[in-house]
Amino acid sequence: MVEWTLPAMQIHVNKDGQQIGPYDLEQVNQYLEQGSLLPTDPAWHEGLDGWVPLNQVEGVVVPGASAPPPFDPDSF
């Protein structure tokens, strides 16, 4: 059986007017976590019509964005 794999997405980022990258998705998420990149930094990868904020790139994880609300045991 032949197993197909897609090439890793190569993401270009515009940081403070300078184009940097390309980075793979894992690197982008790491840089976001470290604060080196911001969710609002413009990004582009093959398949996009134009530049979009990093937080709109599929697979990008914005730190703190998916944290659940505090649990209130009295609500049950």
C-alpha cells in the first residue's frame, strides 16, 4: 500500500515590515508561544490568495486562546 504524505506547510511572516521565514507550523506555534511572533503578524503560505493574520492560518495555536473558563463546582 502506498502512503501519501503532504509536504509541510511553509509559512512566510511579515514582522515589522520585514519578510521572514519560511517556517513550518511547529516553528510558528513555538515562536508564538515564546512571544517572538504575534497572532496579528501577517502571514502567507501556498494556497492563500493573500496575506492574513497568523491567527487565521489553519493549525496555528494562539497561546491562551483555547483555555477553558474556570470551573465553578457550585454551577452543578
